[in-house]
Amino acid sequence: MASEPAPISFARGAPSLDIIDVEGLRAAADAAFAADPAGTFSYGTSIGYRPLRAWIAEKHGVAPENVIVTNGSMQADAFLFEALVEPDDVVVVERPTYDRTLLSLRSRGGDLRPVALQPDGVDVTGIEALIADGVKPRLAHLIPNFQNPAGYTLSLEKRKALVELAKANGFLIFEDDPYVELRFTGETLPTMLSLASDDQVVYASSFSKTVCPGIRVGYLVGPEKLIARIAKLATNTYISPNMVAQSIVNEFCRNGSYARSIETVKVALKERAEALGEALAAQLPEARFVAPEGGYFLWVEMPDGFDADALFKAAAERGVAIVKGTDFLIEGGENAFRLAYSGVGVEQIREGVARLADAAKSLPVG
Amino acid sequence: MASEPAPISFARGAPSLDIIDVEGLRAAADAAFAADPAGTFSYGTSIGYRPLRAWIAEKHGVAPENVIVTNGSMQADAFLFEALVEPDDVVVVERPTYDRTLLSLRSRGGDLRPVALQPDGVDVTGIEALIADGVKPRLAHLIPNFQNPAGYTLSLEKRKALVELAKANGFLIFEDDPYVELRFTGETLPTMLSLASDDQVVYASSFSKTVCPGIRVGYLVGPEKLIARIAKLATNTYISPNMVAQSIVNEFCRNGSYARSIETVKVALKERAEALGEALAAQLPEARFVAPEGGYFLWVEMPDGFDADALFKAAAERGVAIVKGTDFLIEGGENAFRLAYSGVGVEQIREGVARLADAAKSLPVG
């Protein structure tokens, strides 16, 4: 019997354990539990652990009242959508975008309007065209840095244009930014939150990619009234988020482990992204992609008529997991797929792409 | 200027820090992080940290597939109500009951039917009378041990009768049991979950009262299909609950700290409950109450016409916080209030009751 090849997953947007600072987390827990047992172990309030909230507020140059710290940023999204999105409210989304956001918005009955994502970010003229047609967006959900699934980054010019557009047309930008710290090439761009003069932006981020996913700590920054409304929803849902986890993250951020951890992660991601790009160019030359400047993901488009669903199956037979492009779009994406390089080492990447190329060769010619 | 009296809170159902095993939690975190960094720090799945899920399943004599571990038991309640309660579904609740449960069920549009709580638990004939009137309950929410707010405990006879009634009439019992481990007098009674032969019971509990509230770990035990449905809701809400917190709880439970912590808590609660009962008998003799056999709460009924709202204000002026009875009822409770003795030491209890008696004397005669 031939032995099964070891599984290689390009599917999950998660870090491998070797780039998580396990020792730093042990030390942070120990220090946090000793320094503030009352704050760590008692019920908190729904806005989160106050010292961490203050750290986040300072980082973004806002008041603590503009911040709520939640059990991961997906929970933050859920509260935000509960507060803002009523059935038939128009929500602009990127095409493609994160599948769970689509699911969450759809379950609220939102009227989703996908607008094409370009290598420099969402097509602003596409949003303008919708508005010119009389559509009145309530919210625009945008992932500005190293977008999931495409890996693309929104340009400074477009960030400015979007803030102006939101102001002129009275909609809110939901700047969903979990990957911002993971830039390994080029210059960090200002957030739309920092570019907006008024209350046009609500911003979300997370410590899943910079500390670890299992810690489930995310946050929202936004207008004080909206944050207060979400805090009320959060109280009614869970009284308070995880104080133990937030206290550990607070210590980790303040004692310097956070900055060190980000460096470790970026070095590894850069290496992995480069290895993936090189392997694809060498072994799957028909694959088109934009080399990401940060983050976890690379989006591959194959020639028209290519069947990514068949590739998904042929790859699975070879022990390789990918995510089909169609998962990230309401329609289309049949010739595309997403590769996550965050959870796989360089050797696995090379081996995985070799198997993927073999899988592609096995497909009937379209 | 007279100095303000130190505040004394009988309001919050939370443990004081001196009965939380801070050192045990530090040791558990350290051991858990070293033993299973991958399981602790990575994304998990929505059913929770598997070793803890297995420990809970064994404790209740069920399969792991019957268990989901959540971010606190209020979050579990929210998922359960989302899965089960549609607008106008009839839900039997105890009168009085936990205010947040009322709020949560109301926000789902549930048709709440309060049934009187007696010192030996909910009035089963009251539920029978509803059914005889043609009402078809979907769910009955019951807090069997040391009920919040009343401190009463459901008798074995009534537990058996309720399981039979649920079976005969096709409704589900939601056995909400966060205080079960905190019995300091008398014998532990079997859960309705263990008495039911079929799928009539979904059971919730929590580690907030036995480990600490800030850890936010709770769980549901129920029919496999229902648990699977809730796991899907949980995935869409937050991908996975807090793995770090659940891994710490798992270690704490398995290394013996849990059993020791419960002993510490019970000794303190017994002392506090007795001190409260004695102080009330001595200083507020018109107060009627049933001495609790466990848990956090004591429910005080004053003579008819007594104005607990006025007492609430007069007590606050004296630095004493209580919760008004009306908070736990859809109507009624004007002459009642809840005292939580979990967060206050014996000396504070004596001083707090003295101030409360002084506040009561200050009220105009009704």
C-alpha cells in the first residue's frame, strides 16, 4: 500500500505554532495575574479590560470611550451589524471578500452590493456609480490591508477618496483591519479612521494575528454613541468579555513582547510569501497573482474556463487543502482560489505547490 | 465634613477576591500553556477546548457530542434562545427570576409565562394549569439550585414531576444551574438532566462561581442535534470561544484545584449566609426569608405596602447597594429585595445590615 502524503493546508488563515510566542505568553500570564488579580479574575464590564482599552485608545489616538474590546473581532463584527444593519439596508462589500462577513451580513438581511476589488483596493468609481444610480449605502465593509482573500492593499489615494465619499453621502465605513501590523514590504499607510475628521469610520482589529488566535481578543474603535450602544448589546449577551485573556494581552503589549512577536511573524510571513510566489511562477506559470506586501493570503486567478472546483478536489486527493474562489463571492470566482501561507513552512509550501501543479495537470483540458 | 461611609454592596452576584484561588490559576495557566500550546493558542472550533469538553461530558455522564463549551453561560443562553425561541413561543419562567434571562427572552419576542416560585421550587401545578388552559410551552427556564434571586432549591419530587410533565407535553426544560456546586447545607439533589430518560432537558452551568467570573467559561449539555445546531451558530458568531481560558480551566479542574476551590468558596458562603440571616433576624425582624442551603442569594420579603424602591434609595444614601425585587419580576415584587452575600465579608455584612435597618427606619410609615 502506498502511504498517504502528509497533509498540507493552504486553507486556514492562521499562524503556525512556531511563530507564536508561547514563552512570552506564559510570562505575560504570570505577570498579569500577579499584578492585577482583581481586574483579571472578577467580572468586568462589557467594554473590556480597562488597561488594554486604554492602550488601544492611545495607539489609535482616540479617547477610551471610542473603544470596546471584545471576544475576537468576529464577535465585534456581529455586534456592529446587530447595531447598524436592518433588513434591506444597503451594505457595500468588496468582490471578493471574507466569506464569514458575507454570511453574517446576509443573516441580518442586508442588501449586499459587491464592488470589484482591484490590486490597489476597492473600485471607488464602482461605489460612486451605485450612488449615482440612487442606491443609499448604510455601510461599506472594507479590508484595507492585505485583504482576505486577495492579499491586496488599498492605496492612500483611495483611502482619502473613500472618506470623502462617506462624508458626502452619509454612510459609514467599516474598516476591518486585522492584518495591518503584518506588513513585510513597503510603507504602512494611514488608516481611514485617522484620515476621517468626523464620525465616518468604525474600525476593527484583533490580536489573533499578532499575539495568537486562541486568545480571542479583538476590538472596535468608533463614534462614542455607537460604541456605547454596542457596549449595551455586549452586556446583554455576555456581561463582560474574557478578562483573563485581555489582561494577558495587556501585559504582552505593554512589556514589549507584542512588538517582538510582530517582528517574528513578519520575518516568517515574508519568507513564506516569497517562497509561494516563486514556487507558483516556476510550477504553475498560468497562475496570475499580485505578490502581497503583508498578511496571510495570496489570490490566484487561472485562465478563463479553468475549473477551480475540480482543482480543489484533485488537490485534496493529493493531501493539499485550498479554498475555492467561489466561497468569497456572491457570484463568479470559478477560476480562482485562495492560498494562505501563514500556517505552512517554506518546505511545505514548495511541496504543496508541486502537488497543486500536479493536480492542475490532471484536470481535463477546459 | 462627615466622611462618607465605605460602600457595601449586596447587589452583585460575584465572589470576593479572597475566595478566588489566584495562585492556583497562575499555576494552572503555566502548566496548561506548557502542556498544550497548540490547543491553547491556536484557533479552536466552536464546541470549545476538547479536553475540557471531555471532562464536562464525563462529569455529567454524557457523550462529548452532547456538550458545547462557551464564553460564559450567558452566551450559552443567548445561543440556546437563538436556536429555540421564535417570536410568540411560550416560555415558562420562574416568578421571580434572573433579570438578564427575562431581558434576553423578551428581546427574542418570547411569550413569557411567569409561574410562582415556592420555597421548594417552581409551582408545578401552576405549569399544569397553564397547559390545562391550552397553553403549549416550548421551553421552561428553571434555576433549580439556590435560585437567583430567591436562593430557593427545587425539591427532588418536583424535579421528577417536571421531567414527566415535559415528556408528556413535549416541551424542553432549560435547567440553568450555575450554583449547583455551592451547596453548604444538606444533600445534593440529582439534576433533571440525569433524571430525564429522553431529550427533555438542556442543562447549562458555568465556572464563574467555582473558578472565577473573569475566566468567562460556561457550557451547555443537551440533545446532540441541538448542540450541533448551537455549534453552528457559535461558529458564525466567533469561530471559536476562548481557548486560552478553557485550557486554564481544564488544567484547574484536572489537577485538583477545582475541588479545593469549591471547598474554600463553600466555607466562606456558609459563614456569610449565616451572618446575614442572624443580622437580619436581629436588626430587621419584619424581614421574611428562607435561609439558603447554598449559592449567593437571599430574598427578603417585607410586609405588604413596604416600599423597597424607597429602601433602595435610603440604603444607597448610606452606602449600601441592594437590588429591588421588581427587577426580577414582570409585575409585582414592590415589597421585596435581593441580598447577595457572595462578595462581602462577615464584618461588612453586619455593618451593611445595620445600615439597611437604619434606612428602613427612616422610611415614612406606609
